[in-house]
Amino acid sequence: MKKITINIVLALLCLNFPAAQAQPTKTSGKLTVGDQFPVTAIKDIINTKTTAIDLNKQAKDLVILNFWTTWCSSCIKNFPKEEALQQQFKDRMQLYLVNGNDGDFKRGVQIVLDRYKENYGKRLNIPVVYPGDYITNLFRYTSYPHCVWLNKQGKIIGITDGEALTAANIEKALRGDPFNLPIKTD
């Protein structure tokens, strides 16, 4: 009888887990499209002359936070494309590579940056935020890359995968057109 009771209790607990995971994003405390991004200063920036940026004083119309990690080969493979997009839209858009893995060490991040320089003959010209846990903890995701799009007012207008990071979508966001891309929810 005791074994049956334990099995029933365990079964009921298991039924509760999907319900807990299905809670709306607001209940979970994680940010989603339409929310105001609460961080006004991006700090711990490496790979640039500046170590912190005040988003309220930044004159860019669009900020994209691209979450990555040192073991994500597709993230690293996309760096040249992302650098080209940053250069193309440098006057109106700022891309930040936010290291989203608290298991990464600064030395590992630096090794990735050094290899980029060796492979491409130049330093990666995108600000890298490390450690980025004060930003990554605001979002729910399990896969990389994970991109968060912020308008000039700091409102989240999109949460996408890395494939959505294209010149056409950046132009659309800069024009203020409706951002109809699927929301990445993993």
C-alpha cells in the first residue's frame, strides 16, 4: 500500500511539471516582445576601447543583443556576417555579442577572439559582453544564437534566432515596420 501511495504522489508531481513550465512569460519573470529592457547600461565589454555603454545616451536606432557561447560553432561561424552587418548599419544599429554561458571563462572567450584574428587577419569589430549573465538571466532560451532586438526607446521588438539577423530585417526594424518574425521561444 505504501508503494502505491508513493507512486501516486510521484505521478501527481510529474503532472504538475508541464503546468509549471507552461506559465506565461510574465509570470516567469522573463522578458518577451513588447517589454521594456530594464538594463540601461551594458558593462563588462571587451574587445573595444569602451568597457561600458549607457543605452540611454547611445544614438543608435536599433540595438541587437546576440547571445552566443564559445562552444557554439554556428555562432562563431556567423561572426563575419554579423561584422559585415554592423559595418553596413554602423550609423543606426549596434550589435553586441553577449556571452550567454556562465560556464565560459574569459580566457576561452579571448581564445575565440584571437582565433578570429588569426583566421581573418583582423580583430573582430563587434563589442563582446562578458560575463553577460546580468543580461542573459532576463531571457528564457536554451539554444544559440539567440537575438534580442531593441528599438531606440529600449522596447523589445523581436526575439529571434540567428538566421533572422539579415540586412532586410534590420532595414525593416529601422524603418519601424511591423516586426512579423516568429518569436524564438526555446
